[in-house]
Amino acid sequence: GAGVSQSPSNKVTEKGKDVELRCDPISGHTALYWYRQSLGQGLEFLIYFQGNSAPDKSGLPSDRFSAERTGGSVSTLTIQRTQQEDSAVYLCASSPVDSNYEQYFGPGTRLTVT
Amino acid sequence: LAKTTQPISMDSYEGQEVNITCSHNNIATNDYITWYQQFPSQGPRFIIQGYKTKVTNEVASLFIPADRKSSTLSLPRVSLSDTAVYYCLLISGGYNKLIFGAGTRLAVHP
């Protein structure tokens, strides 16, 4: 079946602009996660959704970052007033509610802030 | 959260068995040991998970000694396509976010 999809695959933006990154999880997966991976670094947790609610936002690096999920499906990660340090690959993952250890990752969105 | 330690990099050759060991001295009773694989320009992919003793699937085996303070991921007869970064993680039931370390960068040579 279809896996996790993310769009756009690549995004180049100027410093100070806002960007929106989209994630379509696997159908039926109630849990959705956002991570980011800077060049040559490990993955960093950003936020976790269970349904439409976000019980864990502890990884969001600043108040410029926000995320929402509607209809228990699609999620959008928004970064306002982008900075160069926001450049990274943003990865989305989903999992069935009873299998938090096996998360299915999308291909990621590569964000470059110039 | 209990921390894991694994080698930064390993080299192997096609057809060899590769064993990657992960140390987790402070593992908690309800922690499961989980391994993910990440190819360049892709998201991580779940490989295997275990609690104790040995677990085997079509991709790998996971060996966990009785004290659970370490674990070994075993990849049989690696090929060039197994070149990737391998992450060892500890996951507790009900704890949802994955905490990734630096991983082990495995390079398989012809």
C-alpha cells in the first residue's frame, strides 16, 4: 500500500520567509511524528500527534515552529520567519496506535534557507 | 532516558557477516531494544526489536544477553546495498518519540 508521503520534496526559501511542509501519513495510522535531520546529524524529535491532538510538543525548537493535524490525517509543519539554522531535512513518520516502536517514515522535505 | 553507545563507523566486505554492538548500561525494565536502518536521502526504516535472548527476522538477528546491558545486531552475508547508518534505540511502552543517537555508519565494500 501507499507509504508516508511528504511535500514538497525540496524547498529553497529566503531567510525571513514562512514555509509550510506537508505530511500524508499511512491511512489508518493514528500517530504522526515530525523529526528533523541536519546535515550529517542524527534525527531530532519535534512533535507527536495522537489523532488531532499534540500531547508532546517538547521538541519544537522555538515558537517560530508550529504544527497542526486535521481530520486525524494530513499534518502541516509551519516555520515562520525562517533562519539559516532551520536548514535541514524534515521527516514525517506515522504508526498504528498500538505499535509506537515501528514508525514508518516518509522521504522527507529538504529545506534550504538562503 | 537511558542512553545507547555504538561504534561510529564499521567497514565490511560483501558476503561477510556484520555484527554491530550497542551498549545500554542503564536500560530500564520496560525498555525494548530497537534497531533502525537509514539509507542516504531516505527516512529511517525499522529493522528489528527485542526484549531479551534472540530475535530473528528475514533481515537480521538481534542478540540480547541476560543482563540486557548490551545488544548485537547481526546482518548475515552483507551486500553493497546494506551500506547505511544503523541506529540502536531504547523504546518504552507508551513512550512515543524515538530518540536517535549518531548511529553506526556501515560501509560494505566489493
